[in-house]
Amino acid sequence: MNCDFTDPIKLGTEKMPDWEYSKMGCIFTEQEISSELIENSTTGAEFYLDKRVSYGEVLVLTFLMIFLVFGILKFLTDFLIPKFSKKK
């Protein structure tokens, strides 16, 4: 990653100057790009979203999917089996 700071702003006094930069431009290589900038056009808010999925996220999603599937099956068996057994 190669970043350049531009548009310096001078803050402070002559005896104790303090410099800040108002813009930063970074150039990423193809291997370094792992996040995407998401911008809201109405408010101007922005954040970065990581494109990679970690092992912990996969593990949590796996357990949630297992609980979801078993929850749906339990609901269907509790709801449908009594209806079919009462018809006989």
C-alpha cells in the first residue's frame, strides 16, 4: 500500500506550528484489496466492508444454520403430525 498525503492545513501558532493533511490517497496492489468502500449517497456516510470471511464467521453461520433447520423441522412435526393423526 502506498499512501500520499495532500492539501496540508496549518494549525497552531508560529512558535508551535502543527500540520495536518486534508486528503489522503492510497494505491493498493491487487493482493492487498480485501475491503470495499460503501458510501451512502444521501448522507455521505461511508464505511469499509471486508470481503474475506474468517473461520469464526463460518463456524457461527454453520451452527445457526443447523439450529434453523432443526427448529423448522421441530415446528413442522409438532404442527403437522397432530393434524394428520386426528383425521383417522
